[in-house]
Amino acid sequence: MRNRLHLQILIALLLGVGAGLLWPEGRTIWGDIQPYSVFDFVGTLFLRALKMVIVPLIAGSIISGVAGVGSSRGLGRLFGRTFAWYVSTSLMAILVGLFLVNLIQPGIQGGEPVGPRLGLSRPDPQLSAELEGRGAGDLVDIVQRMIPTNPVAAAAEGQMLPLIFFCLLFGIAVGSLGEQQRAAQFAFWESLFVVMMRITGWVIRAAPVGIFGLMAKITAASGFAAFGPLLQYGGTVLAALVIHAAITLPLLVRVVGGLPPHRHAQVMAPALLTAFSTRSSSATLPLTMDRIENGAGVSNRVTSFVLPLGATINMDGTALYECVAALFIAQAYGVELGIGSQVVVVFTALLASIGAAGIPAAGLVMISIILDAVGLPLEGIALILAVDPVLDMFRTAVNVWSDSCGAVVIARREGEEGILVREADRG
Ligand code: ASP
């Protein structure tokens, strides 16, 4: 049944697109029933159910995961590997994007910047002056907000980074307790985690219906219009995403992890399709964890450390997209960015992807940090708005794909056996 889940989801996704095209927003059938409202209703139920499990799942998984890691040396090593994977794969993604956007130059057509043709005025110097310093301020803000003044409020508001920070701390503290107290705490958080995974399993069964609703709603609202304009820019982002997801990451899985990437892709398919249709790595996290633990056979220790953190800070697709979008906007304005500025773009893209929340369109908002860092006006974002939802689908899938590749590779480097062996053979 599980094996066929990705097929069911894929069919649901295509049926959703078909239904959305057949019944665009505003169309009624059988009297005054609006199919759009039905799609919206079904999709929203599914999204809410996914979001419902996130906070308790993250708390249970991180605290039990970190508390169970054992010695602080073991934790330090796991953290080091995780961090190294996140930073290096994000940088690789950005460099692919940087190379392609300079090669294809989507912002220049027929030797002319496309900005004025798309209704952009020249950069307003006053606007740039107003924005000065904002980017750095935003980054300082992100770091500051990592420490919650009230962890319960952070959990209630679904603020992931402060929640994760607190849970990591809590888990380390539990791990350092005497045996009796540690065991009591550990049993509680671990069973919370098991309960949340059980509920996740139920939500996953509804995924085909939910994804049908989400896809039908998106297509009913915008038809193919969302896919049409800015083809060259969208094509550049997509080509770079494909190179990263289909070449770079599988190579790393094979070479660094010694594991079969195609088998990993099969195992991850339901989660990747969910990421694609929800446009949210956080909402997909329960599925990602299920697939990595129950499908790929990675230990709970690695899963519960690597994935919640990854869903929040490791976004290869977003990092790549930030870089291409910023350079596209510069090209469209006719602004030449030298090597120095391009290096600034690379590093701010990395930071912006770390700071972006795992929710739809988070990456779009983050571009303002980069534009500001290199002195481009914020209104450039207007250029890329139309295609953003579609690109968001692809980059979110790549974000989740990178987290999952990291999980199997790190588990392997930690000496785990039996990863990505067929479930039946694992015994
Ligand atoms: N939607 C993306 C995610 O959840 C973030 C982004 O907008 O780039 O992973």
C-alpha cells in the first residue's frame, strides 16, 4: 500500500491540475456549487492536518533524538556532519545557479535589459538610500530571534527556529542528567514522538485527496497563466534546480554515502510530491521523517536530529533561487554586478535560505535582503512575482530532497547499516 502511495499522489496531482483547468475559479456546477470552494476546502483540511502535527512532532523528535545521542562527543560529531552537509550543498546549489544565470542571462534579451519592457523604471537612488543597512539588520534580527523569550509562545506561534533552538538545548540538558531522571524524561519525549508519528501516518493516508485539492485550487485560480510569462528566467531556475537535484545530490549520495540514489528517490517520492504541492518543507516534514525512518531505514537518532533542522535551515532550492532571482533582477535593470557583488550575492543567498521559513513564498520575501545588500531596489521583486508559485513548488521539492539525501549520507557516515535496503530485506 505504501509502495503505491507515490503513484496515488502522482495521479491525484495530475487529476487536480485537470480538474482545476476544467472548473476555473468562479465557475459553478449543479446549480450554485463552486468546485473551487470544494478544492479549497479539501486542500485546506489536508494542510491544517499536516501543520497540526508539526510542533509536537518536532519537540518529541528533537528532544528524544538529542537526549538519546549519548555522549556530547557523539552529538558534536553529528552536528558537525549535519552542518557540513547543509552549508556545502547549499553553496554548490548557489554556484550552479550563479553559473547558469551568467551564462543564459535571462534578464537581457536582444542585447537590452528586459526591465523597462516589463514596466520597471530605472532604480530610484532615493529608494536605494532608504534601504541602506536593512539587509544587515534583517540578518542580525534572524540570529536574535533564534533565542525565544518564551518557548511556549514560540511553539504556539509555530516559530520553528526558536522552537528548534530550545528543543536542542532541552535535549542536551536531558542527556546530561543522572540515569534515573534521564530515563523518565527520555521515555516521555520518545513516546510523544511515537504517538505523533502514528498520527502522521493517518494524515499521510489522506495525502492523495489533499494534494488533489491543493493542485486543483492552484490551477483553478491561475490556469496556465502562472506557467507562461518569464519563461527564460523560470527556465534558468528550473535548469539549475534539475542539475543540482538530478546530478550533484545523487553523486554525493553515491560517492560520499556509498548508497543507491535511485532507490532513495523511490523511497522519497511521496514526500517530494507532497513538498511540490504544499510548497512547504515544514508541512512536509512529517512525511519526510516517515520516509527516512520507515522507508530508508535510518535510525531515529539521525532522523530526528537532521530532518527538523534541515526543514528549517537547509534549503538548497531556495538558496539557488535567491541567487538566480537577484542576478536576474540586476540584469533586468541593466546593472552589471562585478565579482565582488556576486560574492556578496552568494553569501547573502546562503544566509537568506537559512533564515527563510519552510512555508510557501518565504524565499520570495527573503530576496529583499539580497537586493538590499547589493543596492538594488526592492520593487524589482515585482518582476518575478508571477512565476514565483510554480518555482516555489520545484524549489521546495529540492529543499526536501537535499535534507533527505543529507539524512541517509550522514547516517551512513555514522556507521549505520541496512540503509536503503528494501524494507522486506531489512528484517
Ligand atoms: N517554500 C519553500 C519551502 O518551504 C521556501 C521558499 O519559499 O523558498 O521550503
